[in-house]
Amino acid sequence: MRADHPLRQIRNMADQALAKLSRRFGTMYSKIGRPSIPPEKLLRAQLIQMLYSIRSERLLMEEIDCSMLYRWFVGMNLDEPVWDVTVFTKNRNRLLEGDVAREFLCEVVPQAQSKGLTSDEHFTVDGTLIEAWASLKSLQRQDKNNQSPDDAGNPSVDFHGEKRGNETHQSTTDPDALLARQGSGKEAKLSYSGNLLTENRNGLIVNTALFPANGLAERAAAMAMLEQIPGGHQVTAGADKGYDTRDFVRECRHLQVTPHVAQNTRRAGGSAIDERTTRHGGYAVSQKKRKRIEECFGWLKTIALMKKVRHRGMEKVRWIFTFAAAAYNLVRMRNLLAQPLQTA
């Protein structure tokens, strides 16, 4: 492994975070019975899957088995047999109970703070739709008895003339997923609402929230994440026009958060943001910096393959979304530290 390989610094930062979770891992596993996959190796393997866009856990096991680079990153010897994919998945699901992904992200962020890469005063919030691993064929009426299909593997479903909505229909494959559309004129898909809170200095992810895609999730998630910002000092929060509502602006000010929300002048009643906010130079800076959050969503959807999540259920999707955010931070931090002159 050459000294300047990108994975070397990423593994060092990941190991620092995992070392802080060592005691937590010890309470999750029994000292008797057959030995399981060490959580540190399991999470490093999960990082490899996201960093290299490996589409399935079965393919991940094959790649680790054949690659010396992946074996080194995970911490496996060259002659060590790779795990069975069902064993890997079962042990990964065990980490859901302890919300290890959230704790891992909480250990990665302080590393960035200690290196002066983050801001503790200026933030951005935004959300996006994450397509669920369920087809529209699985959307069935809740008050209708299921009839035996002509083909259990791929039944013929006729939705012609039927109005489908979250109030009357539910997916039999992933009941937590809801119908939602990205914008006017777009098709509705079974989705989740993935939300991020980023800081404005370098666009690192500070917090995540995954809510049902019910149309109000983005503002609710934003308030939940803003409430968790440590300290009692005044901070700013940039956001797009979708957050320009009087309720959201009022709640932000109640939390000592200055809402640097883009003005929606076309909305009935006008914008909730007036010259008390827009006349300051910091408002224009926040509007420029807030666009960096789209880079986070772009990486999560294209590299970490979160555009259409491969897991089902709110808890699993929330876990994998949060862990993917931590993976993004590791990559971003490595790039920033490799170019110190540009981070000043």
C-alpha cells in the first residue's frame, strides 16, 4: 500500500472514530457462542461498499475476496476466508439496534472540528427524496382484501382509472415508504425524505434526519436538526424557497437561529423574510454557500448509491443514510487536508 493512497488517510480517520466506539461495541456482543464479525471490520467493509459504489453486499464479499487493497482496508489477512453474505448482513443488522451509524458520524464530525474545517455559526439545511426499494405494483388499497394474483412472482396489476394516495394505499413491500414527487409534473414514486444539516465553511455534514415523505418532512427535519446544534449562541441557517414559510421562520428565531432562507416572492402573502434579514451581507453569503449541500446529495446518490436505496424499512434506511453521510465526510476531509492552502 503506497504511502499517498487516499484510503490510507481515510482509514486512519475511520479508525480514530471506531476506537471511540470500542466500549460500545463490547456491550453489544456476547462473550459466549460462536465468534461474530468484529464490528470494526464490518463497518470498514461497509465504507468500502460506499466509497467504490459496490451495488450489493454479495458483490462486496466477492470484491473483498479478490482485492488486496480491500482486504488491507477492512483488516483481513491475505489467507483469511471472506464472510458469507448472509452472516455479514445479519451482523450488520445487529448494529441497527445501537444506532452505531449515528454514533460513528458523531465521532467523525469532532475530528473535522479539531482541524478547523467546520464552522460553528453558519449552517445550511435541505432535503431530498430517496427512492424506496419497492415498485408501484406493491401499492395496494388498505381496505381491500388481497386477491391471489395470476402470477405470484410478477402479478398483473391494472391501475387504470384508480386514484392512488398515501391515505388509501400502502406498499406491501415497504410499508414505511410513501408516494412523493420531486416537483410539479414529475411522476410520484415510493420514497423517503432524506435531510442534511451542513456547515458553511467546507460543506461538511453535521447531522442527518430521515423522515416519511409526507410533504412536510423537510421543514420538520430541519427544525429537529437545528434544535440539536450545541451551544446557546446565535447561528444562521441557509435554505431554499421551500422553507420560506412564516411558521418555519418563527420557529427558527425562537431557537436563536437566523433564517437565511431564499425569498419566495411568488407565494400568496409574500415572503416571510424581510429586510431585517436580507440587508445584512451575511444573508448573501449564506445564499451562496447553501448550494454546497447539493454536492453532498450528489455524492450520496451517485457514489454511495443512495438514489434508490437497497434496504427496506425506516430504521434500515435511516441507518444506511447516516452512515453514508459519515463516509462523505471522510472523503471530504481527506481532500481538504491534502490541500491545506485552499482551506485557509
